[in-house]
Amino acid sequence: MDSDPIERSCRVPPEERLNVFALVIYIPGPLGEFLDDLRRELVPGCNPHAHVSVLPPRPLAGEWQVASSQTRALADSWAPFEVELTGIDIFPVTDVIYIQVGAGAAELRRMHVAMNAGTLEFKDPFPYHPHIKIGRAHV
């Protein structure tokens, strides 16, 4: 297993990470702890925080304060929903090993579409696919 470029970018000093924004939902409690422990076992040296990305990292088209306000307004209006984890798979292009999201995936897609607008709009390199990353396969 190997860490990905996004994780490595987290080691970049804050002053060099300006205007990069991501929105994630952290997995709490015993499940989150289990997933973090699993990731540490599979990717030694990483500092995981199990999550589902709603908006993968992206440059901002404007000020971070505007992006933050836009995100808060949308998040505050969103009704809570449950997410079910259903299986393990690998993205073929990136070799990322991930846990599939079953129930809740459609709601996460709607959230992604709603949030990927205005200051937060960005053409992602891959179609949005709700998941929890657990590592990268060696090729």
C-alpha cells in the first residue's frame, strides 16, 4: 500500500496550501476508530481520519470565506441521513482500495452536486463516487 498525492499534499506548509478546499464527513465512534486502525495497518506512517468526501480537494474560484459560508448554508439545510457500507472494491485507474457506500450514496451524490457550484465549482478528474478509502494496491 502507498499513500496518495492528496495525503502527501497535507504535509505541505499551510502557506503553500492556500485556496484549496475539501468537504468531508468524518466517520465517528467505533467504526471510525476501526477504519483508522485498519488504514494505519495497511499504510504504515499515515495519519488517517476515516471519512467520505463530499467535495474532493479543489482550488477555489474565490475567497475561502465565501466558500465556507456557501458550505455552511447548504450543510445547515441538509437533513441527516444514514450511510451503509456494503463491500470492498478497487478503482481501476488509481488502484485505490475503498469501501463502497450503499444506502446513502444517492444522498451523497445530491449533496455533491448541490455543493459543487459557485465558489466551490470544480471539474473533478473522475466522476464523483462516494466511498471510504482504505489504501492503494501495489501494482
